[in-house]
Amino acid sequence: MDEPAKSASPTAVGARIRALRTERGLSLSRLAADAGIGKATLSGLEAGTRNARLETLYAVAAQLGVPLGALLAGPGSSDPAPSVAGDAVTGTLLRSFADPGMTTELYRLDVRPGAVQSSPAHPRGTAEHLLVFRGTLRVGPPGAEVEVAAGGFVALATDRPHTYAAVGDEPVEAALVIRQPT
């Protein structure tokens, strides 16, 4: 797991955001307001002149009603695995599966020590399954987090806000499966 992740192309991410926004008949101003981000930020994302952070992409994906992976890679993409970084987490999309009524995404997760990653509530019925390979991860809704050590597994309903943090000074490496109703 030591290979560097390739950041998602800002131009490709921007084009996907613009296409999804247009399909839904949303103005740039409306999507920015609904996602709680600045209009200039969204405009920069769509133009491909701004790198998106994990927190921003989750906010936009939630308002567009799509899984995060829909912004990182197009349908059937054979591009190298795209990654996106947040305050504490770098997530690399490895695979996305679409079944009737459900999308399943597989991510490599790298959690840096010393910071907390806050994740907004995902759509109702969304669940995350984490398998920790290295380090110890504290994850869950604020005030009800659990610790998962290397070799451990946890499944969480993530249709409410939740956090990720490495425990101690060791980075965490994990696999994350997100199952989201479509």
C-alpha cells in the first residue's frame, strides 16, 4: 500500500459536476448554496481550476444525490484510481459497482495522525464497512466512536455525521466499502 495515489483530475471532476448539475436543472448559485460552499468555489471546481477537497466533494455529491465516486470517475472509467484528500483522510476509489437500487464503492483509505476527518451524513440507508490493515482507527458518530485496530472490522450506518481519526502517531491504512441506495 505504499504507492502514491493519483489525485482525481480537476478538469474531469469539474466536467462531471457541471454535467450532473445541468441534468438536474440546478443553477451554479443554487447548488453552491445547497452544498454550503461559495459560488466562486463551485465555479472553480467546474472550470477545473480548483482542486476539490474531500469535504467539498461530499457536500456537492450529497446535493446532487450521487455517490462520491460519481464525481471522481465517470461510468465504466478505466483511468487510474483517482484519490481525494481531506483534513485527515486520503481516499482512493478502487472500484464502483452499480446494481439496481444500490451503488457500492471500494476505497483505499489512508488516515493521517493528528487530525480528525468529519464526514457529513450520507443519504438515508448508506452504510460503510471498514477493514483496518495498519494502525488503529477511531470512527463513528461524534460521541459514539469505536476504535478498530489492525485486523479489525466495523460496519456503520453513515446516514448521520461521523468522523475518522488515527489513534496515536501511526497512520492508518484501511479498506472502505460504501453501500448507498440510488
